[in-house]
Amino acid sequence: MTAATANTDSLSWYEASARQRIDALVDAGSFAEFIGPEQREMSPHLAIFDLPEQFDDGIVIGRGRLDGSPVLVAAQEGRFMGGAFGEVHGAKLTGLLRAARTLRQDALILFDTGGVRLQEANAGELAIAEIMRAILEARRAGVNVIGVIGGRAGCYGGGSLIAGTCSRLIVSEQGRISVSGPEVIETNKGIEEFDSRDRALVWRTMGGKHRYLIGGADTFVDDETLAFRQAAIDALKVTRGCGVAVLEAEQSRLERRLQRFGAARDAVDIWRALGISGPTDIPALPTDAFLAAANNRENADDAR
Amino acid sequence: MTLDDILAGLFPNGSDIGVAGAMISGSAIHPGAGLVHVLGISQGQPLGVDEAIVLARRVIEIVKSGDRAPILFLVDSASQRMSKRDELLGLSEYLAHLAKALLLAEAEGHRTVALLYGGSAAGAFIATALATGTLVALPGAHPAVMDLPSMARVTKLPIDVLKAKAEATPVFAPGLENMVQTGGIHVIWDDNAPLGPQLAAVLQRPQGQDDRAWLGTERGGRRKAAEITDRVVALAAAS
């Protein structure tokens, strides 16, 4: 096995743990962790709430090789506190992104998060802001920061704002991206506004297919680790930076989206407006058929 | 303080600043600092796709003008707008776009200062106040990630228990002083003193790196963040 081969047979990204995802993503045996669980850098705040800590605070960071090239990688563990951002969790990611800028090395963020960890909400919120600034500064230095979304917890709250700061996003159907979660909207605005138990509604409003169709994500892949690996390799081939031209292009893209779809009442209306024949079939389509149907989607063209 | 009081205090020679709906936009001449672009969100309104795209357009126009004048972003908002429509249209992209525009302005040589004079919460707070180079606040401002009753529901703890825990740590409960201690807010202004010189003092700070985690360490509100961040940078450089 050479250094540039993948690690394992493909497995479900959705089902995999953070460590399994990293192992499957980078070249076999190439990952070296920074501040691993043996360092016992745990949250100093969860004990206040009588909650158990985890030795890595729910995020794995380090460096590996992807198709032979060094990359910095962070993976959130959605099974610990819903992958939420606390003080230590967030600081590990901030540090990795500042290193990306200093060392001019590309970074991959494998999101799996419900957003800010409420038990340390102020520290988590500030970590989100620090991470977003670190991403922008890294991108301006010519570094790619790729977001990968397809985990159990999705990419919610502050996590979705970080994703919106990345240079490119890779999603699977399971990759939900949204600021307010379904339960939060329902709790605050009522079940008439959003029925969080209507899973079909959740998936077509926030899921990976819809995000890909409106240009909210750049690459759509099957829920398989090897598909994510290939997409990550491809995503690192182009670098666009983040200057005024990119943000002007994003401004136009997001204004056009409001003009085209601002009156839509449901995702199906948007899919119909995109010219998709049989828009109600979209949720059931397998990847090949979906990508064919998505031919006239709104493409971000790196305007993000 | 009302928005009118704040603007009069900051710009005693007058200003050309309009309020359309919840959004503030215009410019003024500061006695010491010269031209200052002013924008913001007011009246405790939520920040949705429609507001974020207008504010971002204005920031990008300012950057393109090349004047490098400071941008003052006034904040009295609710949280992000919680609606099916906003999420259907990709609210996360709109909020991140506004944040990137503000971060871009700072990187392109504009001083960006946010003045929190009312409320703000969650995604709206991240996309506006926390995306500027320096965040200051007036007494009585009330930032929050989530209000305590909602937090009680999510954490399944009685609100009295949460209040008791909030006495022991600034790390989770809403409030101005907690956000100062954790390093998110640089300074609380004195509303009994003229505001103009206090803005001038902020604008005279050297433009530099993100120092919020270190402020949190110094003030005791976030004892781990800065040390962990710096350790990761050092480990990555050494390996």
C-alpha cells in the first residue's frame, strides 16, 4: 500500500465516527493528531452541569496527507454533546486554521454539529466568531478551507455560519445545513411555521439535495467515505482566495436567489422553478439520477 | 440611550444617516476621525436573508470605494430570523456573507467597530457585532446566545438552578458583563461622558490580530481558549 492510497473499503460517512472519517478520508496511516485524547484537554465547564467530559472535547484535529499532499484536518464528533462548540473544542479548530494560514496548508473541516454548546454558550459563540475570522484570513493568504457535511448532527447554528465561510462545501443527502434547527423554529414560532416532526419537510428544506440545488453546496456525493475522499481531492485543485471580487460575485449570486425563489413556499416550488421535471421525485432519486436532474441547478461557481 | 441620542453624541456636527425599516445606513464626519461610514440594525429586529443582503451590499460598496474610512456598525437586534422561508433560502449563507464582508473590510484597511446599544443574539450577533475588528457596548446592552428560559428547556434544568450556576461562571449565561469577561466585548463605554472621544480612542487602537481569546484569559472568563489555540499553532509548526 502506498502513501497515497485510501485506508479502507468505503463505509457510511453518516454512521462513521470522527476518527473513522479522518482515517477513511486521508491517505492510509498518514494522520498525526494534535492535542490527542491522551492530553486530557477536556471542557472545564461541563462539570458545573454534572455532565461527563470527553478526552478530546468532541473534536479531532491534526495533519494527514490527501493524495500525497499535506492537509490539516478537523473532525467533529456528533455523538458527544451533539458535536457542539465549547471553549476547548472551538479553540482547537481556531488553532488549526491559524496554522493553516501561517504554514500555507489547506484545511478540511468535517462538520457534525448542532451549533454552540449551551453549557458554555458565551465561550462557544466567541469560538465561532474566532474561527470565521481565522478562515477568512487563511483564505486571503491563498489557503483552501473545505467544509464537509454529511454527519448525524448535520451542520446547524454557528456551525452553519462557519460552513458559509469556507471556500467550498461537499455534502451528501444527509448533510443538513441550517441556522435555526427544526425544533428551535417550532418552539419559537409555532408548529404552523415549522413542524419539526415532519422529517420529509426537514430534509427537503435543510438537506444536502436542496442545498446543492440552490448553490448552497458545491459537490454532492453518496454517503460513502471514498466518495467524500475523492471529492476532497478534487476540491483542493482550485484556489480562489477571498477578496472583494469573490464577495461581489457572492452578493450577486445571493441577490439572484432572492429574486428567483424569494416567494417560494416550499422547496418543491424552488425545484420546479429550476426547471426540474417531476420535482416531487427529487427526495427519492438515487445520486446518479439526482445529479442528472440537477443539471440546471444554481451553481455557486466558487462565488462564496 | 436611543439611537438619536447616540448619533448626536458621536457626531455633534451632524450626520447623514437614514433608518429604513430596521436598517441604518449613512455616513458622518467625526470631529477627530473624519469620515465614518455608519450602518447597522435597530429596534431589536431579527436579521434575516432580506436584511443581511442589503447590509452586505453596503459594506462591499464601501470596500470598493477604496476610501479606507472606518465603519461603525450599530447593533440592537434580536437573533437570526427563525422562519421556514429564511432557512429554505439558505440563511446561513446570507449571514456568513455579511460576516465575510465585514471581515474583508477590516482586512482591506477599514477599521470596523461595532457598538452594541441594545440586544443581539445567536446568529445575528455572530454575523454583525462579532464580525468586526472591535466590539464595544453601552451600559444596558444585552447580548445573549440563548435566553435563560429557553436554555432551561434545552438543558432540562430548572431556571433557578441555572441562575445559581450563572453566579459561579460567566461562561454560559446571557449578559453584558459575561461577554466582557469572556473577551467578546472590548470595553463598555461610559454613557455619562461624551461618546465622540470614546469612539476616537477605539479608532486609535492599532489594527491587529484577533485578541479576544487573550482578553478572555486576562479577564478570567475564558481561561483555556488562548492557550489551546496557541499550542495547536506551535504543534502544527513543529511537526
